[in-house]
Amino acid sequence: MKYDMYDEILQQPRSLMETLKKEKSHMDEISNELCEYDKIYLIGCGSSLSTCYSVRDAINICYDMDIGIFTGYEFLYHKKIQDKNSIIILTSQSGETADTLAALRKAKKYNLKTITITNEAASTMARESDDVILTHCQRENAIVATKTYINQLLCLYYTLFGVYDDEFSKNILKDLEKLPKVTDELVNETEEESKLLAFEFKDDDMFYCMGSGPNYGLAYKLAMTMFMEGALKHACPLYSGEFRHGLIEKVEEGVPIVFLEADLPGDVLTRKSIEFCEKINAKSIIFSMKDYSNLNRLLSPFILVIPLEWFIYYLASYNNKDPGSTRHIGKVRY
């Protein structure tokens, strides 16, 4: 039996191609507009929040862009909002996320320019925002968020790196345009290996997820929405640099730790953590950018998420769990 998530993994390359085709010129216009602002707020929840983390950390490795990140509800009650020369970018797959919508309405009260990235053109957030970037994914059913996640991430990277006119950012944009072909190859080439890995870890119930720079955002998504929502496994995300401030006392023989590694500046500590875990016989699960692609390493979340999606899909399947279904989401309302 194949669940919805299976087909949605396969649809990612096509959706990236459609989003680039239909939104590229619009995103170029937004990039030019962003140059006029001193402060950019990124707001999202769940997978959408993880895309905000990734793009902020990717940008701030290279540039001094002032980016603030909030979940929707935290933005709603936060008192210190810079309301002069600031702009808000909100991310929501459905365009109906209650707390992100509330943040949008607060921003409007402050007379802040709002841009929503969503997959639903007719959604409330799309209607109420000053501007909209659409992800062209068609309907997504699985709660894990595959094609909407990678397309949201694409839109954030494209618009924020597009602010800069130097050779480095131009090359990042060129690599982003290669993603439909690269992800198509990864979708086909990484399924079997990830399936075998999932079988090996199907009986484990707790996973730690580590990454540095933009891969912390992916570690956050992996733990919060992929392991916990999709596979019903306990999970905890952390920056690689925080390994020695807590997890080092808890990790022990047989404990699974997923390491996301891309030879980023912070990955010096990722590798030191891997070495320590190997010495004590923890179960290290290493996803390394160099094993999958030669695109710019700042794009590693786009690359590493593909084998991780297959891993989560089969981890859930081996435990007779539909990775796209939910048990309690929606029962706590804001």
C-alpha cells in the first residue's frame, strides 16, 4: 500500500519547475523591493517556521541582513516590533494557519508591508496580504509537507539572496534553478537506501537531530514534523554547537542521532560530535551533502531533505503508520 506522501515526494521536481516558471519574475521584483527595508520579519509555524530558520542562517553566513523570526503566536504578543522601515514575510502552506493569520493582521495594524508565501491562492492570508508568492504544488494532503516545504524554501532563498547583486548570490540563484533536475535525480536514486535505513531503525523510538547553519532549520523540521508528526517517534532538534551543552550528557550506546553535515562553518562541531558518538557506540545516522550533490553547500537543506523524506516515509510504513495522517492536530486552537 502506498500513502499520499509517496506520490507527493515524487511530485517535488515538477512543482519546483512550475514555481520557478510562474513566480521567478515576481520574486525578482520583490527582491528589488526588499532592498528598501532595514528589517525583515519571517513568520511561520511547523515546517514553514523551519524554512525561515534555514534561509536566515544561510543568508547570515554571507551577509549582514537584519532578519527576525517569530512563530505566528509569538509575533502576536511580542511588544518590541520594529515598525519603521520593516517588512513581514509570512509562510503558510494552507494560507489559513490561525496564529500566522493573526500575526498578519497585527502587522496590518502596524501598517507594515506584508508578503505571504502560500500554496493556496484563494486563502485568507493570500487575500489579506499586500503581496503573495504562490508555490505551484497543487493540493498537498500529507501532514509531513514535502513539496510545499521545498517550494517555500525555494521562494525564501530566491527572494532574499536576490537582494544582493554580487557574483556569489548570482551563483546561488543559478543553483536554485538547477533544483528541479537535481531533485528529480535524488528522488529516484535515494529511495532504496533510505528504505533499508528505515528498516534498521524501525524499532527505535527516540531520535536526536543535529545540524548547523541552514541545516538547523532542516533538523527542526525533521524532528518536529517528520519524526513526531509523520512517524510518531520522539525527536529533538538542536544546533550542532549545542551538543556539548546538554545532549553530551544524555547520549549513550545505542541512542540514534541524525547528523546533517555540509562542510559549513559550524560543521567543525558537527564532525567533533560525530567522533564522540562513534567512540561511545551511539547510533550515528549521517546525511552528508557531499554524498548527494555538488551544488553550493548553503543549499544543503534542499538536497538532504529528499533522502530524509524517504527515510521517514518507510519508518512510518514499517510501523503501519500513514505518515500523512494526524491524530490530534487541530484539537488545540488559538
